[in-house]
Amino acid sequence: MDENITSAKSVGEVVSIQGQAHVVYETGTRELSKGSELFQGEKIVTQEGGQLEIKFQDNTVLSQGGNSEVVIDAYLYDPED
């Protein structure tokens, strides 16, 4: 895992996955599975035929299809608001 991510708070998690998906860092990759936490700044890549669903802290769900990339550039959520 990237050093900058390890101290960060999770913005969501993988709630469903089929096939292969991983997070890509400059220093390597991290394989994703159901329950994997996701963090701001991560690049999520699915392989051909793969798909996953991410549930964010605000209960928003993102579906990602196969052979695609999603980057969590920024995530702002304050449960107190």
C-alpha cells in the first residue's frame, strides 16, 4: 500500500466484486476483494469481464464495469452536516 494512503481514513469499501480488480500505485498494486477498503487518491482498475461495486461512507454506491479505471480524486463527506 502507498505510504500516503496508510494513514488516511477509508472513503468506502468494495461491497461486490466479480472477476479481477486492483488498485494501482506508483510502487505496485493491491488486489481487491469484497470488504477491501478504498482511499482518496486511489486508482481502481477492473480487468476484462470484471465488475465491482463500491459503497462510500455516505452510502452512495458506484458500479464499475469491466476493463475500466476510476480514480478517487477527492471525497468530501461530513456526517455531522
